[in-house]
Amino acid sequence: MNALLDVVQAQKSGRSIVAVDISEMVVANDPAQILVTYSLGSCVGVTVFDLEARVGGLIHCMLPLSRIDPRRATARPAMFVDTGLPTLLQAVYDLGAARHRLLVKAAGGGSPLGPDEIFKIGQRNLEVLGKVLWKNGLDLRAQSVGGAHARTLALDLQSGRTIVRTDGKESEL
């Protein structure tokens, strides 16, 4: 098992794993932290990291567009890709990250109920993600998206490494 996602190993090495729940985001500049979100099915998880400023963040968005519930989007912008991602970007910029140095990676956006799933939430999450990145002049550097399997996504704030776990197998994005 990769030590990055192993809680016991992280704690032994003086690191802490910070869980990012559904509809939440965490931004930090503490190299002792590893940000992790679990169970990305149709939801989309996005990591951003500026290696020079040593600032990063992780968001777990559940739905693509906030217009279905503007009040909830105001209270919990991370629930929606179209409000959460700009909020995440602004938060890392506020901590010293620069757009031209930002590494953006994503996981999730799948179809856990199969290809015939009627609402296609995962696909729509990815479409909105692409649009928001484009509007902000950012490129997606790496991704592990689609399919029917859930993913765990982690960002190591010490190294900037982004790890994804699917079906018990880990790989770096």
C-alpha cells in the first residue's frame, strides 16, 4: 500500500491526513498535511497545487450547476462544480498561488450506475469542470475519470503529488 494514503504510516512520519467530505473543500499551505477525499463516483474531485508557493487545495463537488439550488450554492459553494471550483481557485490565490503555476488534476465523474444512467451527473460534472477551467485560463494536467468504479483522491502538500486509488490500485496523476 502506498504510504501516502496509509493513515498509520502518515501519522508515524508526522503527517496528518485531512479528509475532504462531499461538497467540501480544503485549502492549505502546511506541508505536513495530506488532503484526501473518498468515494468519487459521479462526483468530481479536483486538486490544485502551486509548487513554488507550496499551496494546494482539494474539492469534492457533487453536482454540476448551482442554478438548481442557488440558496444552497451560496451556503455550500463546493457542492457544485460551477461555484466550487472558482471558490477553490480564489482560496489558493489568496494564499499566494499564481494561475500560471497552478497544476490542476481531477478524478471521478463516473457512472457508478452504468452507462445507461439517465441523469449522466458524472459526465455533466466533467463538462462543467472543463468550461470553468477554460474560462479561468487553466488546463487539466492529469485525470482519472469516467467508468463505473469509485476513486479515492489525495494531494500531498509536501511534494505536490496527486494519487488516485481505484479498485485497490494506486497511481500518480
